Amino acid sequence: MKCSICTSEIDIQANGFEGGHNAFPLSNGRCCTKCNDTEVIPMRIAIIASGRAMPTKPLKDIFKEHRKARALAKVSLKHIAKQANEK
């Protein structure tokens, strides 16, 4: 099974569990121990320490939606500027 964060193979735990760790709030899916220890747990702690509620959607999906919205806005602004220049 591949890590949903770094895409490397998920390691087998000392107790024999092969399913990895819960990758939320960074991603829906499972992650390797390295990503859990260096990315997921620190992010969970940061969210809790900030006093904010845990997101309901993974940050990976939120960032993806944000990038799409910015790209659409950029295209729209270029279209508006082009129309303004044609007048």
C-alpha cells in the first residue's frame, strides 16, 4: 500500500499491522510512519494549539480547490483585461 502523502510504500508496524496511519487532516487515506511523525501529528497539534476546529475536509483537497479557484479567477481577469483593451 502506498502512502497518500509521499507515495512511498507504507511500512509494517512492530505489531505486524500493515495498514499505516490515518493521514487526516492532510489527506484522506493512509500514510507511512515517517509522514505520520513529521507531517500529520505536527499538523494536528498546530490546529489544536491554534484553537481552531479540526477541518472537515482534508487540507490536500482544500488546497486543490483553492488552486482551481485561483486559476479560474486568473483566467477571468485576463479575459476582462483583454475585453477592456479591445474597446
